Amino acid sequence: MYCLHLLDAAWESGIRAFDTAMGYGDAPERLRRWISDRGVGREVAVTTKVDPKLKGDALASALTAAR
């Protein structure tokens, strides 16, 4: 998959911080899977964004998904 090759190349070049958001389609899930498949969870920093208009259950769901 093209995205995974980019993540591999970034990792090989020393990048350890990645940014994603639910608004990027399936990118957060691809990143999560890539981190899990390579076993690098303790070596990587991931940042994300949440829509400030989210409230209640929608906000809780977004925050849970970000973990």
C-alpha cells in the first residue's frame, strides 16, 4: 500500500512523530495498523485533532478513537 511505503520511508529516515485526524479518511486507522504491525508503539509520537464543535457522545467517541 502506498501510504505504508511512505510511513516506512519516514521511519527509516528517522521521523518518529506523526500527525493524523479523523478528517483524513482512513489515515488514522492505517497509521494505527502500521504502528502495531511494526511494533514501534513505544518509539513513536502521534498527534491528532478533534473538531471543536463535537459535543457529548460524539466527542467521547472521537477521543476514544484517537487512543
